Amino acid sequence: MKFKRLLIIENDSTLKTALFRALTKTGYSVTTAASKSEALTWLGSQTEWDAILLDLKLPDGNGIQLLSEIRNKNAWLPVIILTETISIEEAVEITQKGAFNILTKPFHFEDVTHNLNAAIAATEKKPQINPEPNLSLSPEETPLSSSISVSPLTTTQIAIKRMGIIGQSSEIQQVLDLSLRVADSDATILIQGESGTGKELIARAIHQLSPRKDFPFIAINCGAIPSELLESELFGHVKGAFTGAISNRVGRFEMADGGVLFLDEIGDMSPSLQVKILRALQERSFEPVGSAKSIQVNVQVIAATHVNLEKAVMEGKFREDLYYRLNVIPIAIPALRERKSDIPLLIQYFINNFTQKRKSQLAGFSNEALESLMHYPWPGNIRELENLIERLTIIKGKGLIELKDLPPKYHAKTTTPETALGTAKPTTEFDLPLMGLDFNSAVDQFENNLIIKALEKTGWNRNQAAILLRLNRTTLVEKMKKKGLRPPEEMAALTDNT
């Protein structure tokens, strides 16, 4: 087995040694450098590097400058930036120069290995790149051509970018990695996330990457159609089935035969219709309204909702058996406030997109305006950001968008580098009692508090809480069972029973 050659360029000797030892144990052939000059010596050698970890602050030069020199020598070599603090301008510049990702210190070792594995895997596929004609992108077709990483794109990655899924944060990369892995499966997929996070984009990307891509992708918003009409929309009806049914009508299930049926906002579906959806999923057949004849279909169902279905099940608002039938492969989409490092990329994407459509001449955002947007919580997520950029494109038309051009609600009252980039670290400060404390009990209580905070923030959605804590969902569930952590309503029910 060939070891992957990794060059670590890190000024902090303690961190450099820790990374060297940990990554060597995982199978990397690691070389370290503590300065720009030492790094250039190694880069000028005959060694073929597979990846680079690069510290921004070096004793004899700037890491961004070194990144440019690396890019000039090898445009495909993946570089992951390590830094304690970073300005918005630096983040944008680093992204433009093609860094694979930016990790802020202190980081989890799992983040390093995850990014290295993803970067190297993408690079290894470069010689096989031969995109289909309908997936190839010219610079004119790629609004983010000046902003996205220049890491090599596989056919699947090109398809994802063509769908408008923009982001290099670890949070969205985990979603995209999972989407790539499940695309070949026919299993039912449940996408959960707040409104405006791009659930349908993910569903369409999975369809485009799947063997069903040449068959229909049929979408229906279950929350936008009255319940008395939704059954007919889904299953169709025969002539005379009800008043106004003057002819036969094909339903969405039948339209999607061979392809994908996307059931958006399935959490808003009435209980009576949930029963019929469950049967259609189990039997792969259904009867149109007013007909006794069953129709067999070969359909993959991808459902999406902004509702916490686990909580809805406990409240009796959603069928438990349907939830487990849908939740075969869960995908949790992070809110925009949880992936704020992607905001500059998304802004650049939307600016390029709308300026091309409307032939406006926006030059971008001032530092003050951009910093204010980074601090805003984005309750409407990416859809809200897109609407704001479109509005500014129409109203401003040209030039640089200043803070005064933003609607008042987007004016940040206080902004720090940590909150602006979404990298604020939890405080670990506390008073140590004079009489001391039990270390194991204190650590256990701190862990309990972290888990409960994450669960409360996500409405006790285990998938999203696991993402916040950077844990596997199964690990989080096991910890909850071991510690006896349950939602307040469950604890109240237990108390009432006793």
C-alpha cells in the first residue's frame, strides 16, 4: 500500500508534533516544516505531495502568499488552511486562491482527517474526469468560477455545483458527502432542515447522481395543497370520482414511475393521508381516487420537512410507522447561521447570477456591510439571502453595496471576528471550589450540559444535534441512553406515571 505524502507547514511546534504523531499513526507519510523557507525547500524537492496543511502565520512570510506559490506550481494539490483567527477578507481571498478548506484552531482531529480524506479522494479522481457534455461547465456558466476552490471536480461534483449547491464548510460538505454515498441506493430518504436551507436542491442533486437520472423527478409541496385535494394530486383520480372530476387524471406517483418522487413538507400532511402514503411506500402500489384497480410503480421517495418529526410523533401529530418508513436514510441540512463561513461564497454566487441576468454592475459588498451580514442570524436561511441580493441588485444597480444600503434589520449591533465567522468557541471558564471537586463527575456534568444545549437548540432533533456536536448520530443516541437524557415531555410523562 502506498502511503499518502503529507506536508505540514505549521509554526506552532506543539501542534505540529501532535499532528505529525496522530497522522503518522493513521497511515500518512508526514513531513513537517516550521517556516516558509523550509516549506519551499520541500516543495522544490522531487517529492510528489498528496496534500498540504498550511498555517497562515509563519515566522518568515504570509501563508496566503505561500498558498499562491503552491498554486502556481501545482493547481491540483489540495491545501487545507490552519488558523487561529481569520478576517472575512482573508477567508474570501483564501477561497479564491483555491484552498480546499479552512480549519480554525483549536479543531478536532476528526475534522483534519475528514478534510484530508475528502481532498485526496477528489484529487485521485482527476485523471478519470470526463464529464458528460450536459454536465460540463464553461466559465460563463459557472457564476462562482472566481470564488470556488480550484480543486479537481469529478463528474458528480460538477453535477452538484450545477445544481447551485454552494459551500466549502465542513457542515455542508458532510451533507454532500452523504448525498454522494446514498445516490446509488433506492432507499427512502428523509431530508430535514429549516425552510430555505435548500432541501429540494439536495434532493435534485441525489436524483441527478443516481441511476434514475434519466427518469422523471416529480416534486409536490404537501403543505401547499389542501388535504382534500392532495390525495388526488398524489394518486390521481378517475372520471366521476367526485364533483368536478370530468376526466381521468394521472397522479404524481404514476408520473414519477422509474424516477424520484419528492414529497416536500411531508410533516404538514393530514393523518388520514399519511396512512395511504405508508401503504404506497410499503406495497409500491396505490389506487386512484374512485378506482378499485391498483397501479404498480417503481418510485424512489425522497421526503423533506422543516418539522421535527420525532417530536411530532411523540405529540401524536405524525404516524410513527410512517416516520420510520421515511427515515431509512436521514439527511440533516444545517441552517445558514451554522455554516456562516459559506456566506461570502453564496453572496458572490448570487451577485454574479443576478448581475448577469439583469446586466447590472454591482461591485460587491464593503467590508462593513459584509461583516454585518455575517453577524445576522438568517432565519430565512439561503432563500432569504438570495432574495436580499436580488433586491439589492435591482435597487442599487451598480457600485459597492455599503452598510447604509442594507435594510435596517441587517445592521449588526455588535460583531466580533468569532461571531462573524461562526467560529465562536464555547467557554470552559469556571470557578474551582477551594475544597476541590470530583473530576469525573464534573466532566460528566459538562458533557451532559453540552448535549442538552445542542438538543434544545435543535428542538431535540438528534440528527441536527449530532451535527452541532460533531458526533455520529449513533454515538449521541448511546450517550443519551446511558445518561438518561430525554425530552422534557417524556420526563414529565414518566413522572406522571410514577
